[in-house]
Amino acid sequence: LPTSHQALNSRANIIQLLNELEEYLNIKSQFGSLKLHSEIKNYA
């Protein structure tokens, strides 16, 4: 667990960034320019 308020905020910001990046990649994949990792495995 984070030991300070600043460490907690840093961790929360990283998690939020990763969630937003995942959402962006999911939306981008719907337009066919990217394939999701699970879809790539199905083609192998």
C-alpha cells in the first residue's frame, strides 16, 4: 500500500491513465486500425 498521500495520488493517476488508454485502444480497435489482443490470439 502507498505510504503517503502523494504516493496514493501518484498510483491513482497511473491507474486512471491506464484505464483511459485501454478505453482509447478499445475504441480505436472498433475502427479496424487495431485488433484487440484477444482477437489476435484467435487468428493464430
